[in-house]
Amino acid sequence: MREPSQQEQRVLTTIAGIPEGFVATYGDCSPGAPRLAGAVLRYTDRPLPWWRVVRADGSLTQGSRQHALLDAEGVPFKGARVDLSIARYFPEDSP
DNA sequence: GTGATGACGGAAA
DNA sequence: CTTTCCGCCATCA
């Protein structure tokens, strides 16, 4: 297994630290390189809560599966998007 | 080794 | 409101 870079490490740590009922954006997990966050979720073998990661505008990337999981956690929706003004999680408080 | 791809973001038109 | 374009970085072919 390859040693995770500092940026990858941040992505892993951030996603793992998202509390139930909240979400974080790709940009929050990987500032300056949001595509990296997407790549990590695609290729990692770690058990991460991938459904709690949404686009910067609150729209989902994994359609109904993601919607169902978030809805089950009580994440507030505004139409087809997550209401980030309520459910957004800010990783700066997390290690 | 080079080039294309993608679970993105933000600005511009 | 929508569409287009460029930057970003690990993985894939």
C-alpha cells in the first residue's frame, strides 16, 4: 500500500470525522484540489462515510443511494440538494 | 514515459 | 437561472 500524501491524509481524516447528520464538500476535504477528494473516495479501500461528501452547491454525486443514506441520518434537503446552510460540517475543529 | 479521465470548484458569459 | 472553460492531482490506458 502506498503511503498517503499529506493532502490525501487530510481527505481521509476529514471524511472520517464528519459527524452523522452533517456533510462536507469536496473542496473542504481537499482545498485547491477537489478532484483529489473524488479520486480518494473512488480508489480507497478504507471504510469511509462517502455519502457525507457532496458538491460545493449541495448537489449529490451518487444519486439515489447517497440521498437515501443522508435522508436516513436526518440531513436536511432543499429539493435535490443538501441544505448546506444547516448541515454543513466545518473540518477546522477536527484534528 | 505521455496522454486521457474523473465521486470537483469557481469564475465568466 | 444555465452553459462553458480552466485548474487541480491521483489513477488508468
